[in-house]
Amino acid sequence: MIGIQLLCRKNNMTDANFYDQLRQKLNTWAASKDGQKSKWVDYILFLPDFAYLLGALLLDPEIPAKHKAKLGMVIAYIISPLDLLPEGIIGPAGYADDIALAAYVINQLLNQVDNEIVLKHWRGDGDLLEVVRHIIEVTDQMVGSGLWKKIMAMFKTK
């Protein structure tokens, strides 16, 4: 667990610089031709907010340890350049699987812990519950159902 928390701190998931750099990168892409063509751009733009939320929840002492392992795995997945839709190869559209996975795990957490603990860390626009619900509704189309089933299997609650 300490290793996961160090990973979160090392990559500054809750640091303003990480948030601002990712936000700037995604805003630049969203304004580009490729970003304007993406029907998922509005969802992908939530990634900095979700990354911050995941990092803050990982470091929050009110979150039970059994949930922190999963949060750490999602953070590692987001940070990793080698995931199932690698953004290093296909650009910011490759964040679609990251945002879908983050929404899936945040939804699980919202169903298993006091929502106020989660909501106190939300820095994004809009109602977190609605944002998560909308992303989950479109995940099969955004990521592809076959790929999504593989990702979901890695993070299923037992």
C-alpha cells in the first residue's frame, strides 16, 4: 500500500502542476481538428478531475485500505504509457479507456463508502454522480465492448 501511495505522490496526482499540465494537454487536443472530430472529447476532458479525485481518495485516511489497492491500480493504469488504448500511440483519444475505468471504479466506491467522503474531493464541473453515470452509459461505445470487458475483468469486485 505504501508503494502505491508513493507512486501517487511521485506522479503528483493531486498536485496542481500535474492537473494543470494534463488539463492543458487535453484542452489543446480538444481544440484541434482531431479533438473536434472526437465524439468522446467531453468525457475525456474529465480525466484531470478524475485523476485528482483518485489521488486524493488514495491519500484520504477515511477510505478503507481494501479500496485503496484498487484506486492505486487505476492510478497506475492512467499513468502507464502501455495500456489497452495507449495514448502515447493514438494520442489523447487513448484516454478513453482511462476515463471509463476511472468512472467504473469511482462508481464502485460511491456504492461502498459514504458519498460525502468521495464528494469532498471532487474538483470537477457538474455533479460527480451524473458525470460517472453518463460515462458508464457510453463506455461500450467509447471503448468497444470487447476491450471494455477485458478492462472490467481486471477490476471486478469480488
